Amino acid sequence: MFYYLLLTVVQILFGLNFVASKIVVGSWSATGFAAWRFIISGLFLLVVLKFIGRSLHLERKHWKTLFLLSLFGLSISQCLFLWGLKNTTATNTSLISSTIPVFVFIINRIRKIGEWSKKKIFGLLLSFLGVLILRNIEDFSLSNQSFIGDIFVLLACVCLGGLISFSKDFYEDVNPLVGSAHMFWLGGVLLIPMWYLFSQPLVPIFESSFNYALLYSIFGATCLTYLLNNIVLTKVDSDVVGLFIFLQPVVATSVAILFLGEILTVRMMFSFSLIALGVLFVIRK
């Protein structure tokens, strides 16, 4: 139960990051923000590790896996998501992003990890349905203008699904704090060329709201969330870790209700119930 609580905290922190990231990218290139967010997070964790006397060493066999996880799970997935968001609607992006737990489940089955249990499939579909209802599936459009963007977002979800699936094996051999630190700085460095190639590398204007949002995004929504998530991956099936992503839209909607004046509707309550039931159905012994 403790690790399920940690997963819930992770989704809350990620859900709050939607607001923080929106503030930051309003004044800075999204790719530049992603690159420096990961680099600063990685360097910060390396300093903490050095301070507490933890070895930063990784065996040679781990660096290949780390490079691939950083490249596809952080760098390429971020670029695909940002390119997709630029060429499709916010509705399409949010709906397609809901497929990440589905891809975790499919990739695990391809890798012959876990099983096709009826309980897992039913819980996954129930939560997925709840997210689709919450995110207004009827507004989804597959027009010629948004098709390329939709494909990019879908490919980003495949990369993120692979990151969750393959990270479990990696963090069973590598300390989560050490692995996260190296993955962050490496993923950020790999994003730098993409930042210069595909966006204008502007220096942001630092002001109070931007500063607070940036600090939260780096230390709250990157260092803390990924670290907790990677710790949980050593103890919980990646299927379950992926499934908890369905809680993120619940958190984002709750924040909108509490702080942005959005009204709680019957549709929202019904969606929340389906998502919660799906998650509980899977984690129930």
C-alpha cells in the first residue's frame, strides 16, 4: 500500500506541473525548457549524491541501456510531443496521451512480462474509458491538418510507454537515485541540438511567477517525481505504474476546480469514479 501511495503522490506532482509548465513555456522555448529542466535536475542530484558520499559509478553494461532510455524516453519523446502539440489540437493531445498506460501494457506483453489477466485488462479499459469521458472524446477530430501532429503525439506515448517498461529492469540493477541523475543530464544534453535546430534559443525573462513555476518544475515535478517513480518501479509491476498515469487528468481537473474556478459536473464525477475503480480493480489482491 505504501508504494501505491507514493504513486498517487507522483501523479499529483505531475498533475500540478501542467500549470507550472504552461507558465514557463509562455516565456521560453518549450524544447529549451525541457533540455535545461533535465540538465539542472541531473546536476542537482549528482551534487546531492556526492554530498552524501554515494558512488556515481555505473557499470559499462548499464550505459548502453541508460543512453537508449535517455534518448527515446526523454529526448525523442519530448520532441515528438512538442512537435505534435504544435500541429494538432489540445483536445487531441490530451486524449492521445491517455494511451501511455495502454502502451506500457502492450510492450510488457510483447516482452513477455506479466500476464494477460482479465482483471488487469478490465481495470485498464475501465480507467481508459473514464479518461476518455473526462477529456471529451466527442471533440476529437482526425482532420488532415492535425493528422501529422496526432501521429507525433502517439509516437511520443509509445516512447514513454517503453521508458516505463524498460526502466523497471534497469532500476532493479541500478540505484534509482544514481540512475535518475545520469538519465536526466544525459537526456537534457541530447535535447540541446534539437533545441537549436527546431526552435529559437531565446533567454527567458525571469520574473516571480516564472521563477516559482520553473523551480517547481525542476525540483518538484522532475527530481522528486521521477525519483519516486523509479523507486516504485523496483517494487511494483510496470503495468500498475503505467495505470496510475490515468490519475493525472483527475489531479489537473481538481486543480482547475479548486483554484481556477471550474465547476464540478456530473460528467467529471462519473469519470473520476471509473478511473478510481479501474485502478483499484488492478491493485486489489
